[in-house]
Amino acid sequence: MPSQTGELLLADQQLGWVGRLPPRLRDLGLLARWDRPIGTWLLLLPCWWGQALAPGSPDLWLACLFAVGAVAMRGAGCTINDLLDREFDRKVARTANRPLAAGRLGVKEALLFVAAQCLVGLLVLVQLPLPAILVGFASVPLVLVYPLMKRVTWWPQAVLGLTFNWGVLVGYVAVTGRADLAMLLLYLAGVAWTLGYDTIYAHQDKEDDRLVGVRSTALLFGERTMPWLLGFYGTALVLIALAAAVAGKGPGFWLLLPLVAWSLARQLRGLDLDDPKDCIRRFRMNRLTGLLVTAALLAGELGIGAAGS
């Protein structure tokens, strides 16, 4: 049974320091998924990709701003998602103990928390150059519609990909002040990457999702999931390489690109889509994948591995 303190042990729950917070603050932290930083990483890393794709040395202050913004906006998005899904969440074992579904927090508290997190995100956004601010605001429609997509389409993972990888656009435009083909290719690479990792994640809930009537690519693909995953990750790898080539990245990028391929293959080798614990473990491997892409792009700009350098 769920405890009153929210300490039910689940496959994707990592209370850690959040579990030591006072009960009310702990529930706010659980609502924002502070206990599960992988989602923040997956929102942040595309921002760093966009920075690393741009020419020149990386701006560490800008990278830190993106980190703060990722924590705030991922938390706001999860809170909105839980507000909309609280009735569904009560029917699903993995989500039944979430603060709103379990009744430990009310709608008014959640809305105030959304407002506070969005304010932090806005304060971060206005520190950016004007073109990047405008690109950031353009993502608002996607942020608002994503939580509803699993009710109307079998492809909510595609909408998540369009939303979570918007940081590629913001990061690149923040540095360069322009949009170009290399940026678009990297953004599409991120969308394909997200389609892969979030399909793996969705396999945790496929039985419960089928019962409550929500949709996902995990349910759509079923036993045919593995070829789709190979296609998504293969497409992501090709598009990352094309983006780097168009951007003129040096030999350092190509030296590290095989590590990106290895990290993607590692997720799929021996994957058991019927084991929720294995699915969440493979899903979390994407932090390393995203960091390796960032490192490869930076290496290509710094000329690591160039002959005679």
C-alpha cells in the first residue's frame, strides 16, 4: 500500500535527498520529479547540443542558465502532466502514489507550484539574446498540448520529441543568432532519439495504459518494437553526423562518434521490453548518450584529434 509519506518503492523512484525533505516539500519535489533527474538531463542535453554545434568555445554561464531552466521547466511540465492525469494515475500501479493521485497535494497547491516554476523559467529565458527568447516562447504550444497527446494519438512520443529537443534550437540561436540546416538536422536527430528512448520507457506501462485507454508507441508497435528502436536510433546517429558535417566539425567529432553509436547499441543489446526494471535501466542510459553527443560536438569544434594540432 502507498505510504502517507510517498515512500512506496517503485521501479523508477529514486527518493535520495528528496526523501529527507519535510513532507510537504517532499511531495512538491516528487511532483516536479526532483527524485528522478534523468528527465531534467534529457531536457537539458539538447540545449547543450545546440551550444556545442555552434562555432566557438562554449559559454559556461549560458550552459548554467540552461541547467537552471531545465530543472524549472521539466518540473513545471511534470506538474501539469500530473494535474491532467491524476484520475488515470490512480488506476496505474506505478503512478498511484504520486502526490496528486494519492490526494496528498491539492489542485490549488499544484497550480501555484506550476506558476513558481514557470517564473523561474521565464527569468532564465530573459537572460538570453532576443532571438533565442523568441524561439523559446515559440515552444509554448507544444508544452501545453503534449500532456494531452496520449489521449488522441498513438504517437505521443513524437510530440515529446518535438518538445524536449526544442533546446537545440534555443541553444544554437542563443550563440549564433540564426537558424540554419545544421541546427535543423540536429533537432531532428534529437526527435528520433526521443522516439527511441521514450518508447522503451513506455513499455513499463503498456498493460496499465491498455486498461485505462491511453496510447503510446509501445502499444502501437507491440512485438515489432525492436526494429522501430533500431530505426529511431540509427536515424538519430545519421542525423547527428550530418549536422556535424554541415557545421564543419573537425576530426575530434568523428573520433568520438563511435562512442555515441556504442551507447545507443548498449541500450538495445539484450533489452527485455516485458521487464519494467530493465526498461527504466536502459532508459536512464540516455544521459550518457546525450553527454557523449555533447562531447563529440565540442571535440569537433576544438579540433581534438586533428593532425598536426
